[in-house]
Amino acid sequence: MDDQAAPTAQALHLIASRYPQALGAVLGGSAAQGRATATSDLDVAILLPDSDTSRREVIRHDGRLAELFLHTLADLPGFFEWDRARRRGTVLFIYDQGLTLMDPHGQVTRARAQARAVLASGPPPLTPTEWARGRYVLTCFMDDLIDTQPADRYEQLSLADFILREAAHLLTAHHRAWTGIGKWLPRRLLSADPVRGRALLDGHKAVAEHGDPAPLSAAAGELLDLVGGPLREGYTQRWGE
């Protein structure tokens, strides 16, 4: 059995045994791309009748971990908009790029079309308040990294992580591109901006491997210049914003 057939068969068995009421399902992640390993989990989006309840479940089936995104037909459009608002589009991408497991009544086909339309519209732009906060936070982390002593490796590493995360948030927003977390952060970053994204990732790597903050500080500084410059004095955040 090939790399894709095994997880596909497991996902189909999972649905048949645990969710016989399912109206359709899509397999996403590495399993849908034929890149799953023996320990890869299954990412499965499952459509349910409106009499059921939308939810997220993590289970183990046939020895493999499965992360399940279960939504009723009525809830799905609202969830797509919520997923878009987060600017990550996790489930949107499952429907867009995943492998249809079952679709007896065409609901999955319609859901995939809806997901692609939402993805095509792009993530929402940051508000002026969000831009200002992002610039201020990245400036603070960058200044702290520059000031950190070489012996303070724990602090260096922590700051480098926060800088990369905040920089990815701002750079993808600048390009109106989708962002990500975990392993999807570098993938989305490089997709949005191969040159600046690579500079940020290489800078993060320089801190981790050599304790050298200069490349990451330079990459973060260039990004800040792109989105309005560093922000220190003059920044104001109103309560509740």
C-alpha cells in the first residue's frame, strides 16, 4: 500500500465506524499530499447534518492520531469566516487542497467551492491599531535582542522566537497573504515573500546556532522600514483595544 493509500483507508474506516451520519469528508495535511509518515496524524474535515454539533476532536484510531474538524452544514459558512479572520485559514486550506474521501450528495463539492472563494478573497487587512501594535512589539523585541548579552542564551532564544512570530505576522499582512503557526509559519512566510522571509528565517537560525543576533535584527529592521518604521516613543494603546 502506497504512502497515501494507507492513511486514506484509515480515514475512511474512522468515518464509517465513528461518524456514520457524516454527509462528506475531506482528508488534509501531509496525508493528502502523500507525505505522511508512520507517525503523522490525520487531519480530517467532516460535514455533519444540522441536527448534530460542530466541534473539534482529537482521537486515536487504528493506532494513528486524528485531528477532526466537524461542522454542520449550517455552521460551515460562519466557521469559514471565523477561519479567515484568524488569517491562518486552517480548515479553509483543508477543503481547498485536501482529498475528498466521500461526497455522496455533493455537499463537499459545494463546501470546497465556498472555501476557495474565501481563500481567493485573502485574509482581512490589519487595522491601523493592529499595525501600530505590531510595529511597537517587534521594535521592542528587536531592541531587547540587541541589548541581550551573549551569555544569556535562554533570553536570546526566547526573543528570537517572538521576533520571528511577530515579523511573520507583519510580513504576511503586508502582502495580504495567509500566515501560519508551527511548521506552517516558515512555509507561509516563504510563500508570501521568499527574499525577506528567508532573511528572517536565516536570522532566527543564526541566533539558535551561533548566538549571533545581528542577521535577525537586520532582517527585522528592514521589515519595519517596509511597514512604517520602528515604533517606540509616541505609541499609544487605549484600554480595550
